[in-house]
Amino acid sequence: MRRRTFDALMVVAGLALTAILVVAGVLLLWGNSFANSQVRSQLAAQKIVFPTTSNAEFKALPKSDQAAMKVYAGQEMLTGAQAQTYADHFIAVHLQEIGGGLTYSQLSAKSMAQPNNAKLAGQVATVFKGTTLRSMLLTAYAFWKLGEIALISAIVSFIGAAIMLALSLAGVWHLRRVPEDAEVFSKVSHHATVQTA
């Protein structure tokens, strides 16, 4: 195969890959923007505000949970990272206290066995609401995290596109410098010697 033909094919392939990576990067950026705007608008509508460090609910938290919550103290919840912190370091702690370490499923089974226990029925209702809110916040966090992964992927796609474009331009430069008759793999001829008896 002629070297110039090979180089031309590689340039076309490189440019095609560049275009694919640019399109992928644009779509990934759009995905990041969509995820962030959806999470932000949905969380903003809930008007959840982190307790301040002077708040009694904040002070009642274990030290490790206080440390996680302190970062966002007094702020309105608008990001997936905030949603995850609130779900895991505030709601989960209170659910643990309300349910005495039992999950909603365990409390519900216990309540069904004691249908006249109003206190237990109240615990079940509260834990159900808290568990539902916690799962919604963690879903917002997961959606937000996918958006962050899309942003990183978009950056990688754009870097890959830049590299492929540079290689393709180098291929064009090389294509112009290669002699017309150059081959990719030069023909190798073998001379065989035959011995006669």
C-alpha cells in the first residue's frame, strides 16, 4: 500500500474520531447541565435549610455528624452533595433515634403484631416519612453525581478530541512530505539458493 494512501486514511479516521469526541463532549456537558439544574430546582422547591451550629438539633448530633453538617450550616440545600450530607448525617441519625435502631420494615412488622400500640404506630409513620425523604435526597445526590461524572467525561472527550486533531494535522503535514512512490511496508525479496547434488 502506498504510504500516502495509508496516511490519508489515518487522517480521515483521526478527523472522524475528533468529530465523534467533540459531539460526545457536547452531549456530556448537556447531561451535566441538565442534571445540575434539575437537582437544584427540585431541592430549591423544598426550601430545606441546614440547621446552624447553635441549633439544638445540630448540637444533639454525634461529633462526626456535626463535622459533616457544619460545612453547610445555615445554608439552603441546593446541591446533591448537600442532599447526601443531610440524608446521611441528619435524617439518618434522627431515624436511628426514633426507631431505636430498627428500620421501617422492622418497626412496621412490630406494629402489625401490636395493632393497639398507638405510640409504635406513630413511630412507624414518622420513620416511614423520614425514610422516604432520605431516599428522595439520596436519589437527588445520585442524579447530581451522574452529572458530575458526565462533566469529567466531557473534559476527557474534549482533551481526546484535541489530541486526535493534533495527530490528524501532523498526519496531513507528514502526507505532504512523503514521496509519491513510498510504500508502507517495503517489498522484501528473498533470494533462494538451490543446491544441486
